Amino acid sequence: MTAADIAIRTGLAASTLRALSDPVQVQIAAARRTAVISTPACTSAWRAHRT
């Protein structure tokens, strides 16, 4: 295996790990934004209920 092969494989592994962890954060952020934009009253009521 050449140095280029190793670099490609480790690069793919790193990007795969990033892709596995990041979408969760992105989805959470998007869900929060969507909830706040579409139903501010429901969101505040839900927050009050959770605390």
C-alpha cells in the first residue's frame, strides 16, 4: 500500500466519521429552527412543559 492509498483511506475514514456525527447536529439544529419558525407558541409551551 502506497502513502497515497493510506492518505485516501484515512481521509475517507475521517470524513465518514464526520458525516456520521455531523448530520445529527444538523438535523437537531434544523428541527429547532423549523419548530421555532413554524409554531413559536407551541414551542414555548413545549419548553415550559419540559422545564
